[in-house]
Amino acid sequence: MTKIAPPQRTRKGTPPAPSEVLDNLHRSEAGDLKPLNFKVPAEFHREFKAHAAIHGVSMVELLREGFEMVKKKRGC
């Protein structure tokens, strides 16, 4: 006869009560800022930051502008 192992215990704890999760699907407001964290090579970071500074825009503005160009190019 094969033994069946007991279920493994997790450290997650008990799930929240249904009354605690009724309003957890709201979206952030359009103006709310969220972190966008990813790593890039140091040389790319220097070049990106320098380009933004030379042209008087923030790195966020440069990223947004580049993303808009990619979306237009790819027809998104």
C-alpha cells in the first residue's frame, strides 16, 4: 500500500474574510505615480540620463516619449 504524505503547511496564514476584500479591485487614479523598477546596464543609464539632461527633460519624460514612439511605430 502507498503512503500518502500529509499536505505541506505554508506560512501564508488564513485568507482574509470576504468582508475585508470587497473593495480591493479599484484602479489607481490616472495621475497617481507607480514605481517602474528594472535594471539596465550602467553605460545605458549614463547615456540615457545624459541625453535627458542635455535636452532638458526628465528621465521619465524621455521614457514616456520613447514609449509613445514605439507604440506608434508598431501600430498599438
